Amino acid sequence: MNQNGSLKDLWIGIGITIGIYLAGLVILLAAAYLFFIYLIVAVLALLIIPAVSFAKGKKRLAQGALIGLGLNILLFTACFGIIISGLGGG
């Protein structure tokens, strides 16, 4: 294994962040009133995971978490756009 970590760590980082997104969907479907609490916790987790991973020297895990963060941002904005466009009437 090289000093940056393995490719498996990259996929673990992506998986963790996608898991956080999927947990939000489950929370939204099960108990919508908890969604804003989840949103705050998710944003903190998605920012802290890469920072801690880089600090511990697990660069591949941090890179995977950053890729997953980008996917989360894209998914959240796409869903928000669909909801807002549906509220426009018509």
C-alpha cells in the first residue's frame, strides 16, 4: 500500500457520504419534522469527515469523502429544484 491509501479507502469515503444522504431520505419519509436537525448534523459530518481524514493522513478516504460531498450537493440541489419548480403552479 502506498502512502496515500488504497482505492478501497476512496470507495469507503464515497459510501459514507452517500449513506448520509440516504439516511436523510429515510428521515424525510419517516419523520419529516426531524429533517432540519438531520440537515445540520449532515452538513457538519460532511465537512468534518474529510478534515479529520486529511489530518490523520488518510488521503484516499478524504478524497472519497470530498467526492461524496460533491455528489450530495448535486443531489440536494436537484431535489430542491424539482420541489421548487413543482410549487410554481400549473
